[in-house]
Amino acid sequence: MMDKKFTGRKKKFAEDFYKSGAWKACSKSYRDAHPLCEQCLKEGRYTKATVVDHIQPHRGDSELFWNPDNWQALCKPCHDKKTGEFDS
């Protein structure tokens, strides 16, 4: 059984970091360097990336959250599909 209090702390961590100026700057910089959706490129489409996705869900782990080797640039539809299928 999942500890609701622990899960709540992870959610709060994620909300705080996604709203932080540091994440916004890192995300913009990453998208500037990776302007196209990586999933669309694999499928032969050229779509602007609008989201920096965590390849492996960080689940509140700050090391995974801030590790750029764990990031990929995606468009919102690809991000939403990946998050719904794999990160749940």
C-alpha cells in the first residue's frame, strides 16, 4: 500500500521545482538546444518541442529531476501520451 503522506511530499516537491525559476531556465535552455520533439523525429515528423520530459519518472528524486541525461524534448501531445502510458 502506498503511503499517502509520502506521495504527497513527492507531489509537492515536483510542483515546487516545476514552478521554480531554476527549472524554467533549465527547461528553456534545453528546448533552445533541442527545438524539435524527439518522438516526432523518430517517426519522421518535424514538430516544435514545448516540454522537457523526464525519461525516467523522477517520482520526487531530485537527482533524477535535475539530471539532463534524463531529459528529452517533446511536443505536448507526445509528452501527454508518454506520461499517460508510462509514467502513471
